[in-house]
Amino acid sequence: MSPLFRRKPSRDRLVTLIRKPGCHLCDDAQVVVEKVCGDLGVPWEQKDITEDRELHDEYWEQIPVVLVDGRQHTFWRVNEDRLRKALAD
């Protein structure tokens, strides 16, 4: 099969949850990210907008924000099925 059509191995994927302390939507998003990434073996990280001025300026109205491989996937509410699909592509 051509390399263009192969799925990117999960070890090469990265999910980033951009959040802030005390945010209940962020807590909900983290539960979904932890579950999906755990099931699929995809690494994930979280970043706090209160500790990063650039992230704050870009995303403060949208948190929580989920990035997949550095590109914005979603914000506010994280849909488990949609995140699974994005990581399978």
C-alpha cells in the first residue's frame, strides 16, 4: 500500500488539551480525552492558558480546546466519537 494511504501510527499522534484551573467544561473534556487516548494508546498532554500568554490570547474564549497533532479539533464540548474518528484518520 502506498505510504500516502497508510494511517499514521498512534505513537506519532498527540492530543493537546488546552484548559484553565476551575473550569468544569475543562474537567469534562479531560475525562473524554483520557478515555479515548487511553483506549487508542495515543499520548496526550494538557496546557494551562494561565501559564502561557500566547495560548491565552488565542484560545481564552474557547476553552477547553482540543488539538490533534497541533491543529484545532474542537472547543467547549468534546465528542468522544468525533475524537476517536479524528485519531483513526
